[in-house]
Amino acid sequence: MTLKQRDLAFLDITMGILFFLIYSIRVSAVSENIAPPSYQTEREVKVSIFKNEKQLEVKKFEIILGSCSYSKDYSSYKGKITNGVIVSFVGNSLGFFPVANNLSSTLCEDHFDMPYFPNGKYADIYDPFGKKVLTIDLASKATCNENGKCDTPIEDSENCPRDCVKGETKLDPVLMEKAGIVQTDTENNSTAPGKWILIAAGIILVLASLGFWLWRRYREVKKQTY
């Protein structure tokens, strides 16, 4: 094999690897852009369910500190995985979330986490085909019933701005915690997916430039060979 033939073979292999990397990064970036939730809550609901033949029943649930991701777009999960939605007292969809393991465990008892909203009245759980399989009543854990009246001491202007006047004195969070009342819950825009997309786009641009140079070099070597 001559030097030019070796160069040609090397360029063939390099270009193949390069295009594979570009395709892999592009697919990963698209998936990252569609699937991950965009927001987080500062508290989460840990749910334990009991499987009785084909039925699901809530065994217990509790509110704990801890971030939990969710999306405001149902299409992120529709037709793909088991998912849920938190609904407010006035019927608004507060957030959509994936259900871990699709509840496919063969155990009689299963667990999953979902985001906590102060004004969440209930959660509906759907299978990947859009069929509702479970409803969880969250009213007993809500701190904002959206009834147009400020029901102190549970509601205040921070955890229930819909019912309470802005600027109202906030209750002592220590006393609220001792009373077993969840005080507040906020949502923060998650920028992690966006950062990864920008990084992936930058890598693709660099690889594309390198690929163009290799392609030109490939054509030059090929012309010289023939």
C-alpha cells in the first residue's frame, strides 16, 4: 500500500468516526431538549402504592424537603411513559411529571416521587397510553385552597397569593414546621438542559468544521491517487 493509499484509508476511517460522533451528539441534544422537565419544586411528595391485581391503591404519602422536577408540557411524556399531573383547586394543571419505573414492578408495593404544590388538590396518574390508572387526593396537604379567603394560620401571602393580600405578615416558619404545616413551595427555572444543548451545539460546530477540512483533504488525496 502506497503512502497516498494509506492517507486515503485513514481519512475514510476518520470521517466515518466523525460523522458517527456528530449524529450521536445531535440525537442526544434533541432528546435532552424534549424529555427533561424544565422546572423544580423545593418539596416533593413521596408516594407508596399497593397493587391489588390490576388496581392501584394509595397506601400513604408524605411531604418532604427535596427538589423534584416537572414539566409544563404534557407532550414530553404522552405516549412514552407512565406520567402524572398535579391539578389545583380551581382546576388548573400545575405540572406534569414522569413516574419512576412506569409502575411496572412485580412487587405488591411500589413507590414514586412527584412535585409538591401548595395549591395542589389532587394528582392523576396515567399509563403510557393515556389511560388514567390512579387519582391521589392531596387536599389534606395543601396550604392554599384557592377559595378567595385568606385562611390563617395556614395561608399567607407567600404560600397562597391568590387568597391572601400581598405584604401580609408571614408566619414564623419554625412554628409552622413544629405544627407540621408545609410553609412554602417555589419553582425555579432549570437551566441545566439548556447549557448542555449549547455545549453540544458548540461541539457539533467544531466537529463539522473539522469534517469539512477532512472532506477537502480526502478529495485532494483521492484526485492525486487517480
